[in-house]
Amino acid sequence: MTSKVLGLGALALALFVPSFAFAQTSTTGLLNVYVQVTNQSGTAYSPNNFTVALSGQSPSPTSFQGSQSGTLVSLQPGNYSATVTNQYSYSPSYSSGCTGNISAGQTQTCVITMAMATSTYGWPYNPQYPHYPQPQPLTCRTDTPTVGLGQSARFTSVGGPGGTYNWYAASQNFPNIGPVLTTTFQSSGTHTVTVVNASQTATCTVTVTTSYVPQPTPTYPTYPTYPTYPTYPSYTQPTYPTYTSYMYPRFPNTGFAPTTGAEMAFAVVFVMGASIALYPYARKTFALAVR
């Protein structure tokens, strides 16, 4: 309800501001474009979530983010039209001043109202796509609320669209240094620090005293200790005995296989015994042969 009252108040003020208050020239016309949003079903879109595009004779600017407080567009005389390019699940309605013909020195007012689209059955149409997450509003956090002269003060920006962060503190500019600012102050008292991210602005305050202020020691998270696993015994490959093969002698040109020493001794004893046993017969035979 409050947003609707504010939107209607801003619209009424724009309609009653006299035309000479705008920045048109004698050769151009001026179009004031207002965007207001009617949220339903728990949605929380704002005018700057929507982009307005202008077509016509040399519009300036040609496109911009919607604003409930109005955006001035300069146009050359002729036909023009203002449309919302990214509607998401909202349906725009345009006032009569959003399309038409503008003359040199003339001022027109365009009011665009974004409302949740409805189906043919009348219930709000709330599709899952294309709902893109919207960034949180930009805020500034003072990490060191009280510091001494020349002592480092730290500030952190939270939320915002991201990208470039510009800081301003004690007549000093710190352009594009990121979401964290660390600086010192040379005068005591309460100082205001401003951070700008895209079109959003946030402020922090810090108290500077004439004496040194001890700062708390930062605490870091303690990581869990993992259990120690048991060490398993290492196994040694057993050493197996080395076997040596021996080549036993063989009888040359006999065809007999290699023979061990015992077999050789047995053969010698056998031959000698056979010789002794046959000696008498061999002697008689030899004597008979000689006669």
C-alpha cells in the first residue's frame, strides 16, 4: 500500500510541474517516463528491474532502467514510442503519452505500470522461468566501529549487483578498489564512509578517538582432525634355495645315459668279478687255441 501511495504521489507531482522546468530546447521535445510495479503472489520486483527502450527521432537516452521518480528523454520532433524490453512474467500497460507525436518545445508524460500477467482463468500466472535471482540491496558494514587517530578502519559492502565499488571517505576518493575498504583518519569525531555500486549507494559510520583502540583478534574456524589409520605390516618376499644341476659323465660313443659315481663303481666291480670268474675258462680256451 505504501509503495502505491508513493508512486501515485510522484506521478501527481510530475503531472503538475510546469513545462518550463524541464530541460528541452526550442528544437527538441521532452518525454518524462515513469515506471511503477504492482507486485503479486509474493514477488518483489522494482522499477529498475525493467528496461525501457525509446524509438523515435534521435532519442537520448535510447534505453534505461525504469524509475518511479521518472527519467527524462530528449527527442527530435516526430513520432516516438516507449516500450519495456524485459517483461519477465509481468504485463505492461502504457499511458497515452507513451506513444504519439512530439513537437519542438513540447513535454509529454509516459506512465508504464508493470503488473503480474494473468491466465485466461484469472489466476496470476507465475511461471518458473524466466525468474532470475535479484541481487540484495547494497548495505555497508563497519568492521571496526571505533578506532584511534591513524589506526586502520575497515568497511565491507554487502549485497549490490557486484562489479565496480567506489568508496568516498573524509574527502578522499577510492575508485574501483573492490567490496572492502581499509583506510585511516587524521581527525577525531564521527566520520561517514560512502560506497557506490552501480546505481546503489550505502553509508557506514566510524568513531575516531584521540587514543589507540585495541581491536579484537580475529578468530578463524577450527578444522576437524581426521583419524590416524593403522600402519599395516610390510611383507618380505621369502628367499627360495638355489638348485644347481650337475652333469654326470657318460660313456662316449656307447649310447648310455649319464651315470652317477655309484653306478660307475658298481660297473667296475661287476666287470672285475666277471673277469675273475671267467679267467680259468679263458686260460684253457687260450691254451687250446695255441696248440
